[in-house]
Amino acid sequence: MGKTCIGCGKAMGGVIGAYGVKLLYGEVCLTCNKKLNSIPNYQFLTPTQIKDVITGKVKKEDVRISCDFSRPGDAVAKPPSPAEEIRQYKELLDDGIITREEFEAVKKRLMNI
């Protein structure tokens, strides 16, 4: 029936399901999303990592993102170019997931400025 937040466990939904944000491993409510917004690449955190950050067990600065999203038998994908990564972060900016300052910081880092 209803979805629950992988961070805090609250029921999510509403009439059109607009009270949640989709991540790679599941969905979080808008409250939890606000707590995760300042973590670079928070969309790739596992549910356990999200819960640990939200409950304060782990500082957001100490969270390490798992880089192994492949399944056995998958070809190893080459890492995206800096230009491709900037495009991806621009989409996050356009969607309101990251701030202009976060985007500019990532852009400078990727361009080695």
C-alpha cells in the first residue's frame, strides 16, 4: 500500500506520492532528504548508511560511498569524463537537489581549478 522512508521509517505518499525523493537504493521522505542534501552523492548511500546519518550514529563527513554498483557478469564501465559528471551535477542543480554553491564547488573540483 504505502511506501516507507528508508531513513526514518515514516509513511510516505500523499495523493500523488509527492512526499518522497527517489534514490538508487529506495526512497526517503522530504525531511530526511533535507538532512542528506549536504552530503555529496547522497543518492548512492545504502539504506543502512542513510539511517546511520539520520539517527546521528555516523557523521555525514565520515560516510563513504560504495563504488561497486555492478552485478556479476556486468562489463566494467569506464568512469564518466569530467564533462559528463558536470552534466549530471547540472541536472541535480536543475532539479533542486543540490544548491548553486554545491554545483560550483563540484565543477571547480572536476575542472581542477
